[in-house]
Amino acid sequence: MKTIIKPAITILLGIVFSGSIVIAQEQIQSDQPIQGTQMKKPVLTKEQKAMLKNDLQKRKELREAFKSTLTQEQENMLTDPRVMPSDRIKAFRASLTDQQVNMIKTRQQEIKVMKDEFRSTLTADQKMQLRKMAVSRVTMNRALFRHDFTNFRFI
């Protein structure tokens, strides 16, 4: 009789213990932000996605309009490999005409207006979901960065 009770108690305790682990994992997963394919509902509405697509197109147009005003000398400044990047930027900024500076300022203002318009369409729940997604993206990037250099050896 004792030989039957000991295995039965061991099996019963194993089932209870594994059941508690499964329940704990479900609770932990429910507290974590929803990621990737686990998302039950889309974060953005179709109108918001269309707004972002239009904003991206507008930014591309503004960027291309600015690039078309650059002289060959300014383009060469930006691509010269002999100069340090920070020095390239300083020299490029010093070479900008008043018209180009005004284009940059106007572009920045237009982008700010587009961002504000988009943010005004977000609900509190959408803002929270987007923040969680941004935090998880930053966390993942940090983990990837650490992983890349943890196994690095100097020869």
C-alpha cells in the first residue's frame, strides 16, 4: 500500500506544481504589452494610416524639393570621405543660402503641424499602445546591441 501512495502523491504534487506554473505564466503574459501577431485589434484606424502615408509622401516631396536646390559644391561637401562627419555638417550649414535656410525652417514647421494633427486624432488607448510598442522596440534594440558585442573578442 505504501508503494502505491508515494508515487500517487508524487504525481499529484507534480500536476499541482505544473498547473501553478502555467497559471503564473498566463498572468505574466497578460501583464506584458501585446506585440506582433498577438495584437487582437489594430492600433491605428484606416484614416490614421492614410494620414501617416500622406505625411510620409509630403516629407519625401519636401526633401526632394530641398535636394534640388543644392549646388554641386554642397553635394560634394556632404559626400567627401576625407572630412570628419561633424566638420562636413558644419561646412554644409555654413554654405546654405538664405532661401535654403528658409526652406528648412518651413519644412520643420510643416512637419510639426502634421505631427500635431496626427496626435490630435489618437485616443488615450492608442497612445498607450504606441508607447508600449515603442518601449518594447527600444528594449529589443538594446538587447540586440548587447548581444552583438557580448561575444566579441580582441585578437
